[in-house]
Amino acid sequence: MARRKTRKSVSRKAKTDVQYSVSPAGEKFPIPRKEDYAAELARLKRQVSRARKEGKEIVVVMGVGFVGAVMAAIVADSEDNKGRPGKFVIGCQRPSTRSYWKIPLLNRGQSPVKAEDPEVDRMIARCVQDKKTLIATYNSDCLKLADCVVVDVQCDYTKHELGNMRTGEADMAALEATMRTIGDKIPPKCLVLIETTVAPGTTEFVAWPILKKAFAARGLKSAPLLAHSFERVMPGRDYVASIRDFWRVCSGCNAEARRRVEKFLRQVLNTKDYPLTIMDRPIESETTKIVENSYRATILAFLNEWSLFAERNGVDLIKVIRAIKMRPTHSNIIFPGPGIGGYCLPKDGGLGYWAYRHILGFEDGDSVFKITPEAVDINDTRGLHVAELVRDALRNMGRYIAHADVLVCGASYRQDVGDTRYSGSEMVVRKLTEMGAEIRAHDPYVDHWYELEKQDVYPAPGHSWQRFFRNQGELENVRVQKDLRAALKGAEAVVFAVPHEPYLGLKPDEVVRWAGQPLAVIDCFGILSDEQIRRYFELGCEVKALGRGHIQRIKDAVRKKLRR
Ligand SMILES: NC(=O)c1ccc[n+]([C@@H]2O[C@H](COP(=O)([O-])OP(=O)(O)OC[C@H]3O[C@@H](n4cnc5c(N)ncnc54)[C@H](O)[C@@H]3O)[C@@H](O)[C@H]2O)c1
């Protein structure tokens, strides 16, 4: 007999249908249901009407990730020439299971991004709780209330092969979807400012047509006001200053958009001390971003060959770089670590290469672009060499990499930040795992290494670097440890992959005592002083490092002394 559906079983089913978005701290937030949207819009309208009465301009920031969350707070914190808040900001984020949690957090005055700059937390709390100039929502109908929309969604570059960026492609889906939503909803005179790093040509030849088409469908006669101004944010100790107190470049699709974007940026950023550069066309400001990041990536890739030269010829590249930096003209040369991660440097050259063909229509990309693709490919695969160093150091100690316990210190892409996107450490860990090592990870700034923990869906289903290696399954069990002493216990090798501050002063005697035995020590960033290297050898350890060929000399000297 078919069971009759009781009211109880229906409501139980409704309950199980609720989807949740879980914050990194583990807090569960139910995803809003269809029937919640109307009440949410009413709440937004009430807040906006109050803000308008106070003479504030309404700014919607689309995408409250690493850039958007902090930019939203900077705009909300800005003041007019009478020292009064001039903007009311609504951060808007899709209510996906992955990202929705950012909205309730922001509405409480808590930052959705973990930052080493204490000003991020303070500023968000101040704007939400005290000034009441910042709120967040999942309801994109907030766009109907906007005077200005700032777009901070991602635009990734997906690589299909390891070490070959030429076969990759720009992932425009999030940006295109956002532009369609904006076009359908904004008032005709609203300024739209794209801050996302985009493939050159995107603003004028992809985004503007989407907006124009949407305006035409709505029967609007005016041209959409679209501008571009890329972010140069550096998450880390100067997170806020790297947005607010930093030089900006901007441009607009027409004269009115150019005038409006200039006015807006002068109101919200410190353009008095950090002058604004205004370009004629968006493709020029888009290209500025791609060229400056490709330039950085190229210097780092170029130093890779000199790093290998140094390792094999008794030269310490750290000292070479220090000597070069004495010349003021060469002072921004930097040591290439195990990978050039962070969200931007690995992808931005690809966006330029891809745009040349797929947006701008040229077929000779491979004869024009020689250096940029090569630089990205070298940087993407540099971590593989670290695995060779670990293997060789263990071999010199009579151990095998297979089944060795290896602690990787540092999961993020650069020192003293908690952002793990495309970090060199991930490449190191994946290659070591393929070779059979048992991985442990430590990082003072990272709580979850999602690239490992959620590798089937992170950064997106089918996009994890796990697809380039074998035997990666176990990595989802790796948890980032905070207690270095405990993490080191029993380790046979330690890889200092990122020069986080807590690693710089570590005493070799302590490290060996905590490990409980001499171990292989691999330095990826010139973290160890010569004195520390010497001491590790005296304690029976083996030391290897990227770009530091002089280590062999130190080793020989220690062995000679011990033989005497
Ligand atoms: N992170 C950096 O250090 C940095 C530095 C300079 C420039 N940038 C550029 O800034 C842009 C944003 O980067 P990020 O680090 O903030 O990325 P992110 O992934 O942290 O944030 C993007 C956010 O947009 C949201 N989003 C996606 N589609 C959306 C939609 N349709 N509507 C609303 N929200 C949507 C995502 O859920 C996410 O929260 C990128 O172009 C990046 O290259 C980043």
C-alpha cells in the first residue's frame, strides 16, 4: 500500500531540501529561498531611501571576494569634502553554497576575507556597525537602486596542460553573466566600473555590447556608461593601503563614462597623494594591467635559469640579487620562489595572449608572443624542481622519498598572507605526493588549504592541479597545522616553501629536537642564513635550496672539520 504523505513527512522533506553555505570557520548558513527575495528587496529599499535622504550616492559592488569586500568597505568609509560619509554601499554576492556565507558575515560587520592587515576588520566593522554605510545582499535587484556599480567578480584563465599556457582559455562566464544581470537592472544613468582584470578588449568589445543589447531590449535609448579601472591590491599587511593609497589607472568607453569614473575614483581613493592616470580607451588601461603583471612574471621566470646556474656552480643567487639591488635602477629584482602564485601573475599573461586571438581576431599570436607564454610556463612548473631537491637530500641521507614524512612549511603564495591560490607549495606537494611522500602542512596564516581538502571541486570541478599528477587522493586528508613543534615530530624532511615571518628565526637545534632526528632541510626562498645552514650540517642534516650553490662549500667545510 502506498504510504500517505503526512504533513510531518512533507515538512521533514522541506527541511532536508534546505541547502547550506558553510564559512571557513565552519558556521552553517541556510541559502535563501525564492520566497525570501521580496522581503530582502524591501529591506534594501528602506536602507537606500534613508541613505538618499542623507544625500548619499548608492554604490553596488558585485562580488565580495578578496578585492570586492575590501573595496566595498573603502568606498563605504570614504567621506565628502565636509567630512561626511558620501556613499552607501551594497556588496552583492551570488547565493551559491560556496560563497553565500560571505553575506551574513558582512552584515554582522565581519570580514569575509582573512587579512593580516588589522585595518580590514576594523574598517568593515566601522562601516557596518557605526557609520551604517555598508550592507550586503544576495538579491541582485539591488542593482535597480544603484548610481554606480563596481564589478569585482573573477575572470580566470584555465590551463588545460601543465606547463603550456597556450592551450588555455579565458573563463569569461562569471563576468559575462554579471554584465547581463547589470544590463537588465541598472538605471540608465548608472556608471558601471569594471575592476576585474580582464583580457584586453573585454570592456569595449564584450561587456559594452552586452549592456547595449540589454538596454535596447528595455527600450532605453541612452548609451550605457561603462568604465574600466583595474585593481593593484596586495593582500597582506598593507591590504587597505594597496587599494586606497595607491596609483590608479582608469578609462571610459565614452567621454561621459570617463568623466564619471574619474570623479568617482577621486571621491573614494587617495588620488591627491597617488595621482590618477586617465587613459583614452579601456583597452589601454586593460593592457596596462596585463603588461605590468607579465613584466613581473617575466623577471621571475628569467631568474629561474640563473637560479639553476647558481645551484650548479657554487653561487648563492640570494647574494647576487642583494648585490644587484644596490643599484637603484635594479632595485625591484626579486628572488623566484617555488612558484609564482597568487591569483594574478599565473593568469594575466594568458588573458593577453588569448585576447589577441579570440577578442581582437589576430591569428599570428604564436609568432608575436614568445616571452610572455614562456615566462608563465616556467613559473608554473618551477615547483617540480623542489621535489627533486627533496628527493636528492633524502637520498644523501640514505632515505627514500617514497613513504618519507615531509613537512611543507607555508601553503600560501607569498610571505605573511593567507591566500593559497596557485601557490608554488601546491605544485611541490603534488609532485612529492606523486613520488610517494607522506605530506604534512604547516602555515601560520592559512586555516584551510582548500586546493587539497576540497580538490574535487576547488578551484572548480575539473580544474584542480590534481589532474596533472597520479596518486593525489590522500591529499584531501591534509589539514594545515598551526603548531610547528607538533607538525615537525618525526618528519624526515622539511620544506621551507614560503618565507613567513615565524620561519625566519628558527634555530636549527630546535628544529632537529622537535623532529626527533636529523632531517633533510629544503630552503625555497633564501630563508636560511649561512650560519643556520652550517649548523644544520653539524647536526647531521642535509640542506638543499633553490638557487644556492654555495651550500656545497659549507657542507664540505663542516665535514672537513668533523673529520679532524
Ligand atoms: N586577489 C588579488 O590579489 C588581486 C589583485 C589584483 C587584481 N585582482 C583581480 O580582481 C578580480 C577579483 O579577484 P578576487 O581575488 O577578489 O576574486 P574572488 O574569487 O575572491 O572574488 C570574486 C567574487 O565574485 C563572486 N561572483 C562571481 N560571479 C558573480 C556574480 N555573477 N554576481 C555576484 N558575485 C559573483 C564570487 O563568488 C567571488 O566571491 C580578478 O580579476 C583579479 O584578477 C585580484
